[in-house]
Amino acid sequence: MSKFVHNNLEEQDRVKNEDFNRKWILEKGVMNHQVIDVSNLCVSEQDKYDANPFHVVWFKNIDRLMNMLSENIRLKDITFVDVGCGSGISTLYVADNYNFKKYIGFDFDPELIKSAELNRNLFKMGNKSLTFVQENARSYALPNEKCLLFMFNPFGLETMKIFIENNLDLLRETASIIAYANDLCIDYLDSLNTDVKRNEKFNLSLIRF
């Protein structure tokens, strides 16, 4: 049995968070894909079976995760990596609100990456470094630097294990962090001798290696 509690939210929480998303997306003029079913993705059937449907995270959950970071964390020294970035809206929200060294979003679906590139062109990035790439988490190698990995439950436990185990030594060497929304694989990540900080109401975890 898991030691972590996953609470159900009240309807008023959903309304407030979704309204905040709508207002930001409208203000920034980016394209919003509400939900994209896995069956519609342009990838192999083998890759589809452990992938979760794409939909945009509540931006306030990103803020909640950022607020869980230690005060001495220097974002400008850390690379932000959006794992399963979809159409890139969550990556752009972070770039708009937080000053990381650079921003990388990757997804295994080529059409979603095309949407992410278009959204980046619509968005006023200034001089911030942001890259979207088509990559599969099962083979993706993280950059050799301290990263904050953002995940909005992009895939199941099997892919999570492959992704983390492929990058585990680097995650530990660089003392990287995972900011995990809808943290269904938290028991596995906790088993790796990580430091886990949770927000039980919103199912958020901050995992430090």
C-alpha cells in the first residue's frame, strides 16, 4: 500500500484553476489543445500503449510546485526540461514566469512538437533560450547539467522506470529535481532514496536526487 495520499479536489478548485488557464492562454494568444487521445498520436502502437492522453496542466499547479522549492535554489543556474511537453504551453508558461538558464520541451509525437514550435513563434520569448525537440522518453538523454524536470503524468510506470534508470546516475551527480504533477508513479520515485516533498491536495511531488 502506498504511503502517499491522493485526495480528490472539490469542484470549486477545478473551476478556479481552469479559469486561470483560460485567461493566460487567451492573453498570450497561443493555441490550446484541450485533450488529445493517445490513439490520435502519430507514433507507433508500441509507444502508444504506455502513453497518457495529452492535456494542458493547471498552471497554478506549476506555481505550487515552484513554491515548494528551497529558497536557496537559483533557477538561473538550472535547465528546465518539460518531459512530454505536448503543444508546449506549459513550457511557455514557465518561461513567462520563471527565470531558468534555458528551457527544453520534448515529446515523442511529431505533430505535437509542430504545435509547440508554432506556439513558440506566437509567444513573445524575448532573449530566453527555448528549444522543442521530438524525442522518446525511453531513449532521451538529459543534458549534462543540473535540471528541473517537469512532468504532468506523461506516461506509465514502465516508461517512467526506463527514463529514470537511463538517466539516474546523471540525476544524482547533478542533484537534479523532478517537479511532478498528478504523481501516479510517486512510489517508484520514492523507492530510489530520493527526498520527496508532497502537496497531497493537488497530487504534486517535488523529488530531489
